[in-house]
Amino acid sequence: MSAFQVAGGLLLGASGLSMLHAGEPSGAREKQVDTARINPGLITSTAIVPISLPLTTGAGTMSTITVYADSASFVGQRIELLAAILVMTVLIGLIFAFAAKLTQWLGHVGMTVLIKVMGMFTLAIGIQFIVTGVTTILQHVPLELAS
């Protein structure tokens, strides 16, 4: 499980770093556009991807759930984990439903800031996973001091 924590931490950390180094939201440049020809699916995908998709799918999410499920040893903790997953599912559904409006409300600068803040949180979670995994691994390595 420790190796899984380190691997998941690397994945989350890489995702967080890429969000921190993102230049600007995809397709978010201000241009003169004929709004009658805009594809609603394109607007939705442009709004959804930077806000929530990196944290809702992929190996990082699976490793996060696996690590937390492994650490939930009591029934009460597993119920809390299930409740947290359900709450996050509802929140993500709401974000998906209002992503286009949220993107319009935030604007270019707001989306850039949001992406970088989410990247920082993602990077911090990844680093914590790595630290926890490496600490556990090192606790099982016998250390001998030369006399």
C-alpha cells in the first residue's frame, strides 16, 4: 500500500504541477465570436475540464480512494468515507451543471486563479501521499549504525 501511496502521490503531484503551470484556460481567450454558431458542448467542456475533471477521473482519484479505503479500518470510518464520496459526487454534479455559468461569472482571470488554486491543493495532496508512503516504507527498513 505504501508504494501505491507514493505512485498516487506522484500522479496527483504531476497533475497539480501541470495546473500550476497552465498558461490560460483552454479556449478562454477573449475573441469576437458569432454566438449563434457556438456549440454548447464546447462551452461545457471548456468550463468543466479546468474546474473539476482532473480531480474526478483517472489514476489519481482511484489511488486516493484506495489509500483512504485502506486506512478506514472501522465501520464508522468506512461510513464516513462513503458519505464523503457521496457529498463530493453531489458537489461535482453541481459544478458540472453550472460550469458554463461559473466560467462566465469568473471570467478569464478568475478561471486562471481557480486553476492555480486547485493545482496547489492537488499538489499538496500528492506530496502528503508521497510523504506518508515513504515514511511507512522507511519504518520497515532496518537501519544499522556503524560503531
